[in-house]
Amino acid sequence: MAKTILVVDDETRLVSVVEAYLEQEGYKVVKASNGREALFAARQEKPDLIILDIMMPEMDGYEFMRLHRKERETPIILLTAKVEDDDKVIGLELGADDYLTKPFRPRELIARVRAVLRRTGIAEPRAQVLREGNITLDRESHFVKVGEDFVDLTPSEFDLLAALLSSPGRAFSRLDLLDRLQGTAFEGYERTIDVHVKNLRAKIEQDPRNPHYIETVYGVGYRFRRE
Amino acid sequence: MAKTILVVDDETRLVSVVEAYLEQEGYKVVKASNGREALFAARQEKPDLIILDIMMPEMDGYEFMRLHRKERETPIILLTAKVEDDDKVIGLELGADDYLTKPFRPRELIARVRAVLRRTGIAEPRAQVLREGNITLDRESHFVKVGEDFVDLTPSEFDLLAALLSSPGRAFSRLDLLDRLQGTAFEGYERTIDVHVKNLRAKIEQDPRNPHYIETVYGVGYRFRRE
DNA sequence: AGGAAATATGAATAAATTATGAAGATTATG
DNA sequence: CATAATCTTCATAATTTATTCATATTTCCT
């Protein structure tokens, strides 16, 4: 059964990005934009993990934690605007399992989610291997194979390939892809994706000038060729 | 056959963590959150070892021990909140085989479990020798060989190498590795791992500046090179 | 075919990550 | 209790990656 994660933050954009990424990883996501909603959602959905912003209107993260802890022991990852020792201390006292400083990258979040779930003995949600054509990507072990050859990719290249490979045949816009790479960080320049694609092609394509796997969708973005 | 360990503690979180570590070591784990449940579970499962918290609601650890001892002689490791001589004395009088003070590190727990099982003549659950390339690591005898040469490692270095060696080719995040070393990565500083890696490389690599065995996976962590 | 728009590419620069040496803190040991 | 060993933290050097930018190439449309 897919693990459920409750994401609580008043920034809807951030929540959306986080949601997309967690869902891609195979988690079920429930959202709330303040402590009150979160309490309600926590009771309804009984999530396996809560990702919680501290600064929120109405009822802040600490208040939520205090109330929630009376009912359940769900592991919690705190989101903090910046590292303040106070926050760390208070969060720790209240029983947070980890914390993350905004802005953060999706990969960083995923790593922490995994770590916390493992630490608290909750199993992985699903196989972490993506395969299409001759390409294998293993998120768990973090390797990419072209045929039988292992290929070293940079983090951006790896995430980019993972995104494309998650839905072969689907065209992703540069904005989509940029979100996967940068998460909640401030907006970048879409063309950055082009460069990553170029570098990625150089590593996995037999003839980078005539790409077989990563196709350009003129006016839209890129897609991974479906067999 | 895998050895069964009964873990008894009212802190479900702690039980989950302990469960995760024991299972990773190849033990089968049964859980209970108070003395009553524990008695029931002990009768049902006939565990090879019991890890028992003293402070629990309903029926505390001492009471459980008294009752359980009438039925079986299962070795018991006690968990105590902090070292109180009284606890130690009472526990050992009642026949506990060892005790552990919270908070404790996974390696500490595992070490004591092994020791108690060995002392009471119960076999180890799985092979304790990891080998890859030119490196041999024996968890049982606690030695490391590079080729034919024995190498002295510190406890952290040993655990780090054991973790990496458990899945050659798999990239481990610093968070993962910190977990293995400290039990809870929340409080630690990830970069500590870098230093252990440096020191470990200095001991097992021919040319530490150009590591052969322990590879850096930029943006992710480290991995042991798969042959 | 011609031109506008989009993409590809190489190279320079900026940013992020890792490696390292050494100091300070902690833990084990006699 | 003192000493040694180990672990952690910190500052900074070295390395790798990400981003930007200028320009070449390709695609699309009429």
C-alpha cells in the first residue's frame, strides 16, 4: 500500500511542487494550508508522515505539533524559513524527526522522507527502478545503465532523466522539468534545461546529434521515446 | 532459521527504530508495548531473546520478568531510561543478561544482542563476512583485510565500510550513513561522514587522492565500487 | 526558398559540493 | 583522574556542476 504523506504549508505553489514530486515517487499526498486544516486531515487520513511548515497563519506548525502529538506519533519533517537554532531546538523538543530549510530541492526532500520512513520502520513505497528501451534508472541505488554499461550522471542530469523516464512518450515542458530540478528555489531560466539535455544526450545517446532516446518536441519541450 | 527477538517498549517509535535495525541484521522481530502484551507474545512466538523496557504502564518490566521467568529462560536485555544503580541491581538479580541505557546507538544494541546470543549458545543469523574486490570485512571477528593485509579501523570507519560494503554499487546518502553510525541523523552534521570517508580512504586505498574502492557520487553521497 | 522562431552548442562564469588539515569536544582506557 | 584515541566541527582549498550567454543550426510556416 502506498504511504500517505500530509504536506502542510500556506504557500500553495510550494505544496504543489512537493506534491508532484512525492507522487512521482509513489507516495499518496494529502494537502493542508494551515494547522487547523492539517489537524483535520491528519485525523481523517492518518498519514504515515507529515511535512510541516512552521510559519503559517491561524495555527502555526508548533501549535499543530503540540495538538497532534496528543493523538498520534506520526513522524514529522519540519520546514523552516532559515535555520534558527531556536527552531531546531523547539522542533526537536516537540518531537520532529528532521527539518529542512527553505528553499530546498526535491531530491533533498525525498532523501529525508526516505530516511525518516526507514528510521521509523516504515517500508519503501515501491520499486525504484525505471526502465524503457535500453535504459535503466535505479533511484534507490542511484545508478543509470545504458545496455550493460553504467553511466555517471550529475544530479541534474539524473533528475532530468528520471522525470522524463517516469512517463515515456509524454512531453514535458521546460518549466515542468525546471521544477523537478529546482523545486522551491526561485525561478530559473528555462533554457538551462536545454543545456542539461545536451549534456545528458552526450552521455546516453549513441549519436547525440541524432538523439534516439530523448526527443525534442518543438515548441513544447522534451520527451523520452516510448518503445 | 532467523532468530526471533521480542521488543517490548511503550514508545512505539523507539520500537520501530529498533525493529528496523534488527531486521536489517537478519532477525525476525515481534513487538509488544506493555508487559501484558509481552507475556502473550512470548508464549506465542517463543522468542530467542527479549529486549525489554523497564518503565511501562500496566505491567512494568520487572513484573514481566518475574512472570516470564516462571515459564521460560529466554535471555533478556533491559532498557533503562538512565543508569540507576538500583535498576541495574534489581534487573540483574532478576536474571537479565545485559542492560542498555537510553538513548543508545544501533551498533551498541546489535553488539549486545550478538553477545548475549553467543553467550547463551544461540547461533548467529547470517553470514558475517562481506567481500568485494580486494576487501574483506568480517563483522563477527571484526576485522578488515585489504588483500592479505589486516587494517585497523576505528568503530565509525568499520561501520561505514560495512554499510557501503553491504551493497556494492549502491550510492548511500550521507544521511543514510549517518543513520548507520549514530542511529538518528537528525542531530548530526552530515559532513562528518566526509571526514570518516577521508580517514577510511587513507587506510584502505592505495592512492587516497584517487580512490578506487570508495567512490564519491557528487550530490548524493558515496558508494563502494562494484567489481 | 526565405524569414522568424525555436533549439543546439561551446565556452565563460557563477554556484555548489567535496576534500582536507587542524582544532576542539567527547569518549574510552588504564 | 589523566591520557590516548576517536569523533565532530570548522575554515578553506580544490573540484565539479549549474547557469548564463553568444552564436550556430534547425524547424516551422507562408
